Amino acid sequence: MQNNKRVKLACYTTNVTMAVVGNLSPVLFMTFRSLYGISYSLLGLLVLINFVTQLTIDLIFSFFSYKFNIQKAVKLTPVISAVGLLVYALWPFLLPNHVYVGLVIGTVIFSVSSGFAEVLISPVIAALPSENPDHEMSKLHSIYAWGVVFVIVVSTLFLLIFGNARWQWLALFFALVPLLAALLFAGAKLPELEKPERASGLKAIFGQKALWLCVLAIFLGGAAECTMAQWSSGYIETALGIPKVWGDICGVAVFSVMLGLGRTLYAKYGKSAERVLLLGAIGAALCYLTAAIVPVPIVGLLACAFTGFCVSMLWPGSLIVAAERIPTGGVVMYAMMAAGGDFGASVAPQLVGIITDAVSASDFAQNLASKTMLSAEQIGMKCGILIGFLFSLAAVAVYMVLVKTKRKSNREENQCE
């Protein structure tokens, strides 16, 4: 029992580490621009590198998990994070004329660890004995959301007190989180995780329709979550005309608080994951639509914040459904789910940027701007954020299928009894 508690704590700390490495660069974007003159495109590239690296690790585990020593890989995950953060922080001291190169290398290293964590930490929690596995999974993912809040609050206070020029010390401080996780894992005995013994064992897993339905579910859930997670601050400032400081606080921090609140409530009281997914997607669609079309800024602000609550279970809920429907999927199933979620988290936010730029430069936006109180850029941003609405709407259709198949399965079980 004591060992299981240690394993859980190590997994929770690793998820906080994921929050650190996933949000540290965006928090420091303007710091890097002011100190080193790094362009917006190169800053945005760091986020893309993060997602692409994670997706690559997800796919490697999907097809070659039988080649890995899973126990060692789990324990190595936070160590890789710590190394990445150290490179990220120390490179400017060592090679001040090539800062961006160090940021890229550090990002690649700790993004590898994030990919490992996505694939391995959830199945570790699922493999531990529990009276309610669904609640344990939700609790694990709520830790990530609260970790994001921790990163934002600590970073904001640190930069406010000590200044942008000392950002490296902030990164070094955050490196203590994965080091703690590594120490916890070092003295723990991990549960056995299922994986195919050889490549031929993948065919049985990939041949299950339930797997691909769940991958589609988490793809749409990841898209709905990360569209607002990445664009809320900019959207609130640009499209709604609310000052940046409030955009940052209400856009990123409050969204993350609502994200954590939703997952924490499910961890304590939740049941029927399929129904929660459906209701969450409906709520997210309404929030995105409200944020885009309602002209009252405070209403749009509240819609952005409440989106966090609505999308809170779309990612972990999809994992809960997959674990129930594909009980023998093991590491491969979690790797495929992570790949689907990361793909959605990469595609949707990119589409927002593409559509925003295209619409802002169009004659349609210019003509509409001349007839309204909005600028062409604001019109473009409002059209772009509707991507979140479309992905949420598509998620509603997929989650309805999950609900329907769940009801059918329950009826068949009752008839057998």
C-alpha cells in the first residue's frame, strides 16, 4: 500500500512536470523577444516543436512498444525532463550568442519526456489497484491542470519581482519538480504494464473498431481543449478589447482553474464518462459560439473561462472510455490515444492562426470592418476561434455514438444476466 502511494505521488509530480515543460515557453515568449529579439515565428516554432516531438514519441510507442523496457522508461521520464530544463536554462550562460539554438535543443529534450509521460503515466495509474479507476484517472489529469495554474502564478510573480533578465533561475527552479519525481520513482516498484510481446500482437489491437472510435474522440477533445487553451489570452486581448494583464489572468489562469475544477469534481463524484463527454462537448460548442458572436466583452470573457470547465473531461474522459472498452490494449492503446490527442492539439490551434490571418486580410473583413465597430483583425480572430466551435460540434456527434454503443452494451449485459 505504501509503495502504491509513492507511485501515485511520482505520477502526479510527473504530470506537474508536463505542465511545466508545456507552458514555460509560452509564458516566456515576450521575455525572449525583449531580451534576444527572437521573432514571433521562431517563438511559435518552439510550441510546434514541442507538439511534433510528443507526437513522434506517441507513434514510436504505438508501433514499437514491445521493444521498450517499460519500467525503465517510466523511471527515466522525469530525468529527461530535468536534463531538458537544465539545457534550456544554462545554454544562454554558456553560449549567449546562440540562445535560440539552446531553447530548441532544450525543448526537444523535455518534449521527449512529455511524450513518454503521455504514453506511460496513465497506464501506470490504471494498473494500480483501485475501487474506482475512473476517478483515479480524472484525478491524475486534474493534477496537470492545477500544475498549469502553478506554473503561471509562480512565473508571473518571479518575473514581476526579479525581472525578465533572470528567467534562467525560474527554469532552474522548475527543474526541481522532475528531480523530485525521479527520486520518488527511484524507490518505487512499478506495476506490470501490458504490451504486445512482438509486432504481430499489434494487429489484434489495431483491428478493434473501438480503438479508432476512441482515438477520434480524443482527437476532437484535444482540439476543443487546446484551441482555447492556446488562444484565450490573445483572443481576449485582441478580439474582445480587454487589457493584456486581464487577458493573461482570465485567459490562461482562469481557464486552467476551470479545467482543474472539472477534473477534480469528476474524480470525486463523476460517473458515466460517455455522458460527461457528450455534455462537455455541447457546453464547449455553446461557449465557443458565445465567445465568437456575442458583442459584449464581459460575456465573451466568461465564455472563454467557462470553456475550461466544459472541455475538462474531454481528454481524460476519452482515456477512461478507451480503458473500459479495450482492456487488453495496454501501452499501445495509451500511445495511440496520446497520438490522437496531440494531433488534435496541434491541428486546431494552427487552423485558428491560418484562418485569422486569411480572414483579416480579406476584402470581406475590410468591408465588414467599415460597417461595424470591429477591426479587420478582430473579425479575423472571431472567425478563427470558431474552429473550436466546429471541432466541439464534431465531438458531439462522436460522443453520441459512444453513448449509444454504451447503452447497447448495457442492454446486452442485462439480457445475459
